[in-house]
Amino acid sequence: MRKLQTVFIIFISILSLISCEKKDSKSSIKIAAIEPLSGPYAAVGDDLITQVEFYTEEINNNGGVLDGRKLEIIRMDNANKAEKTTELVRKAIDNDIRFIIQGGGSHVAKSIITQLEKHNSRNPGKEVLFLNHSAVTPSFTNEDCTFFHFRFDANTDMKVAALVTEIAKDMDVNKVYLFNQNYAYGQSIKKQARKLLTDRVPRVKIVGDELIPPFGKVTDFNPYVSKIKVSGADTILTGNWGPDAYRLINALADAGVKVKIFGIYIFLPNSMPSMSKNALFNPIIQIKETIPYDTEKLPDWLNQINKRHLEKTKMSSDTDRMRNMMEMFARAINQSNSLEPVKIAYALEDMENRGPYGSVRMRKEDHQAHFDMVTTVVEENKANPMIYKDKNYGMAYSTLNIIEEKDVTFPSRCDMKRP
Amino acid sequence: MTVDIIIFTIFNGLLYGMFLFMLSSGLTLIFGMMGVLNFAHASFFMIGAYLGYQISTFTNYWIALILAPFFVGLLGVMVEKYALRRIHKYGHVAELIFTFGIFYIIEEIVQMVWGKIPVPYEIPKILNFSLFEISGMSYPAYSMFRLFISIAMFIAIYQILAKTRTGLIIKAALTHPNMVSCLGHNVPKVFSYVFGFGCSLAGLAGVLAGNVIGTEPSMALLLGPIVFVVIVVGGLGSLKGALVASIIIGLIQTISISLEVNINDLFSFLGYSIDIKSKLNEFTSITISQLAPIVPYILLIVILIARPRGLYGDRDV
């Protein structure tokens, strides 16, 4: 009996060990998507990955990459913490994942870039590629640039330049209050805003400059609202996103303070449940890649994709950079006929892709994508509203102005070392 | 700084302070009674907010205002009766670890039932208007309502403890539980009810504040630390201390956001100036308003050094 038990145990162990064997090469290509999926930024992270998953599925439904292989997104929760992200990147590398997608939070992106720099230089042949869709602190394509990082969203220098262009045209804007989160991203916005407003729009006076502790720590924005009121500002320029954004908007509406709000990510669809009508109290002007509502002005193929996006994810399309990211990535794989990050990176830099108003260009020098953008304003719109998780709140963006790529292209300070 | 801005700042500071009081009064009562530092206290606050949302989707806000704290209190009584009581004999450390575990369990349950994304808990339409305006700054009616309820709650608790027989029994059980038990009162039952009542206070704070700060699973984690600061500064077990400490902290935190002074200003007042490009400037150019969220913790450290018992406490931390 004893002997039978031992044989049985040995048999089961061997079976389990065999089943742990690595999958064969015909399986999907894994990509780790690292975003906050818990904590105050869970809603933001969930939406970001959902969009990435949708555009990945579009690629897969169009035949995948190489000889029909599919791309697979693996969700990873970093709770918006850089330390947790380091663990997750380690885990991804240990599981043979060669591609990382991230964007929610420049503090996280910085730690990924630093970690991958070290890993890639010490492990030639096992490099990992980082596709950044939303972390827009300029340094990642300037001082901190690295060959294995690609950014698909315009950085804050470019976005602030676009907003300042809009401010220059708007004669109602005379006193600007800068309001940002106190980390790399918010600090870059503040610096660039100061520089550009002083240089390009001398009639505007900067009447306030606030840096708040970031990531949902501040629950009561009323003291800040009273400071804004005291300063006499008629406009706020802010990079706040997530709870830091909707709490500001709610506090301004509650206190009845009327200002124009120029923002970069201030209005995210997942904030609508927390803001509802408050979002219409003050005009919110946001710089975006494109919006899906002007269907006559957009190319047909994009209208089709936006339609599928709404059906599949139950949310109106809110970005275009994820589409670019996945399309360019898939094309780079096919073009280089390889799954090696080095070869894919060479194919990806200097690539052009289709865009809503013209082509999207990945600049070879610093791996920063360049494209035309739009300034938009959030307005009441019952006819063609923004849909979020099957609900509509009676509002949508409308286009103000198209900002041309050439007006927001800046020289790079990147000194890239290529393998 | 004009008078109306000062009024607005004081009003907001008071509002925030009373919110902290409602959150921490339960905790200090529980600690005063039973010596149990309930790490999960902020979790009951979160459950109060979620139940407030859920009940108001079925019926309306006003019923939620009454029912949600009641259910949270019931949950508290059950936790005390069936779990905490058994752990009591193993000592304070065991109780603390247990409440720590409860914190995690509640957070996970909340995520499983309502998801990780904030729920659309809204201010009732009847109260969603501006009550009055002073030179362009409007005072929302709902904030007034919250302030009113918190003050009413404090008066009620004070009256119960000071003037009623129940209060007498509770206060006696605080210091002489054995004697009170010998006199025929069911002391364990008193403990259960005090625990439940403390939790229901936190739940009430949740119902009132959930629709202002946003109802999502990390609420407990964000507000947990400040509650401890309040009860340590006020004195563990002292209700009056909790009130004074909450208001002080509420006012300090709100006022310090408006203070743009930094060490550079101090130096220039004294006649020195610090080079803008130097490394030292990165430290000295930090304004008090940027430090505002950590000011309560600085106060905590000062109190622990100067007067560890807290303002009105009689137990050492």
C-alpha cells in the first residue's frame, strides 16, 4: 500500500511538472499592461487598459501579426505606485514578456525607463520594449531618452504650447492661475506654461502658481478655491487628472467661482459619475488628439473604428494614441519580421501612420510621436452625447481649433545611444 | 486676506474639523471604553458611505441617512460580540491585529460588491443649491447641513454621556468595570453597544461625506491616518479632546493652504537672501501651503514630545 502511494505521488508530481512546461511558439505574443487597477486611480487605469485591449483586438481581428499570431494584453495592477511597478516589471521579465505598455502616471513611467535601461544594457538579446501611451513628462524624450522607449502621446511641452496658442486667441483670458500636481509631470507643465505665457502672450498675467500633493491625497479643495478667488484669476491652467481633477471642478462649482479651465487630462470620461452637472458650470477646454463626434471631418476608417469602440467597450472613443500605438507596433513587427525588441524598435522609429487629420510621425531622434491636435471644450450635448459605460450624461466635447503639428514641434535634447 | 475670505476659510476649516470629529469620536469612545484601538474604524466609515449610496438608489437619501448608520452600528455590534470579545483575553496586540485584518477584509468585500471604480453617490437635489453668497463665494446648503448634523451629534453624545443614566453606566464601566458588573449591569453588553455606537458614528460620517469626496474603495486608507492623529492629539478616550483636536486640525490644515510663506521669506525678512539656483533653495522655497497635508502630523509629533497624554487625555499612548 505504501509503495502504491509513493508511486502515485511521483506520478502526479511528474504530471504537474510536465504541465508547467513553457508553451510552444504558436501561442500569442504577450504584452504586459501596467496601470493602477486599485485605489483612487482604479477607474483611470481600468479605462486605459480597456482602450488598449480594444485596439489590440482590432489588430488581431485583422489577421494579427507575422503569420497570424495574436497579441495578448496581460493586465497588471501597480496601485499607482512606482515601487510596485518595479516588482511587476521584474515579474513580466521573469515570465518572458518582452513588451510593456504603460501611461497612467509619469512617476511610474520613469521607474520603468530606469529599470529597463539597466536590464537592457545588462541582458543583450533579452531586451524589453516600453510603449508609453500617456506619460507625458518631457524628459522621457529629452534628457532621459532611451532607445527602448517610445511615446505615443504629445508631451506636456507640446500640449502646453497648444493650450497657450488657444489662450493667445482668447481675449477673455487675462489672469491665469497655474494649478498642478507636485511631481515631475505637474512641475514640467508649470515651467513650460510660465515660459510660453511670458514669451508668447505678454498681455496675460500669471496670478497664482500652486503645486498640490498628488494622487488623491487632497480631499478638500475649498481652501484652494478661495485662493483662486482671491487672486482674481479668470482662467486656470492645470494638468490635474483623476480625483485631483474632478474634486477641483466640483469645489469650484460648489463655491460658485467662475473661471475658464484649460486642461490636459482634466476631464476624463471616468470622472463623469463624480462630477455630473458640475462639469458644465465652468468651461473646460482640453487639448486632445481628436474627438469622435465630428464624423464629417474625420476619415471613414476612423469613424468605423470609433463606432466599433462604442459598441465593444460601451464607452465613446476618447483617445487616438492607443490606436496609433498598437497599429504602429504591429506594423513594426511585420516590417522587421521579428519579435526582437531591437529590430522592432529600429522599424518603429521614423515610422509614419494614418491619423485623423494627417499622418502621425514617430520622430526618430527622440521616439516622440508628432501629430496635429485639437483644442476642445466640454459642452452640453443631448443630441450626440458622450457615452460612458452605457450611460450618457448629456455632454460631449466640441472642437474649437485644430493645432498643427508644426506649431507644437520642439527641438529635442535627446542623445540616444543605439545598439 | 479680506474678511470674507477669512470667513470662508474658517467655515471650511470648521466643516472639515467637524467631519474629522464625527469620524474620530467613535474611535476615541471605543478606546476609552475598551482599550481597543480599532484600526478598521475608517472602514466602517467607508461602509457607511457605500450603504448610504446603495440605500439611496433604492429609496431616497433621507432614509439612507437614518438606515445606513443603523446597519453599520449593527455590523459593529456583531463584530464586537462574536469576534472581538473572544480575542480580548489575548491582549491588546491581538485585538489590534484583528482589527487590522478586518480592515483588509472590508476593503476586499467592498471591491467585490461595488467594484473598484467610484460609485455615483450624489448630493440630494433638495440640498444641492447655494444657501447664500458672501462677495462671490457661495456656501452650499449641503455643507451647512453636514455642519449642522455634526454639531447636533456632538450635543447629543454629550447629553447622553453627561445627563442620562446610560451615560452614567458607560462612564462607570470605563474605569470600574468589575464594580459595575457586581452592581448587576451587563457590562459586556454595554461594551458591545458602545462599540456599535462608535461604528455607527463613523458610518454617519460616511453617509454625509461620501457624496462630497467621492465614494471609492480606498477611502478608508486615505482617511485612516488623520483619525489617529486626532485622537492622539486630543487624548485617547476623551470626547472633548477629540472635538478640540478635530477643530484645531481642521482649521490649521485649511488655513495653512492659504499661507504662501516659506523659509526664503523668513531669511529675506532677516536680511539674507538665498541663491535661487542653489540646492538649498529647493528646500527653503517650499511653502507652508505645499506642506499643508502633513501639518497635522507635525502637530502629532509635537504633542507626542511635549504632552504624550494629549490635550485632555488621561492615559499614556
